[in-house]
Amino acid sequence: MKILVTGGAGYIGSHACLALLQDGYEVVVIDNLLNSKQEALRRVQSLAGRSLHFYQVDLLDPAALAGVFREQDNIEAVI
């Protein structure tokens, strides 16, 4: 199951990503990195031993958001 996590590089989002990866989900992260750092996602991947898909996208940019959904088909849930 593929799950999109918005704000996934932030404190709560990164912990959610770690739990999802550890539970076997495929994780796609969208974050504009305004209040977070991509380093958090590198740590999450290291701890989980699995990779995720990251897009530096602002949710207020509909064209960029549509591009993520075109590239990452079969997203089944959004957090």
C-alpha cells in the first residue's frame, strides 16, 4: 500500500513515516521544507532500513502537486 505523507520531514510527519516504513508501507513524502529539514528523512530511511520517495513541493502549488500524483500512481491514502 502506498501512502502520501504531507509535511513528512517535520517532527510528527517524520515519526509517522518511520512507523509506516517499519510496517511495510511504501511512503511518498511531500514537504516544502519551510519548517523542517530533509536530513530528518535521511535519518528515517536509515532507521527503517528502507527508502521513501521525497518531493519538495508546496501543497499550495496545484501543478506541482498534480505532477506528484502523475508520477506516483496508486497512492491509496493521504496523511
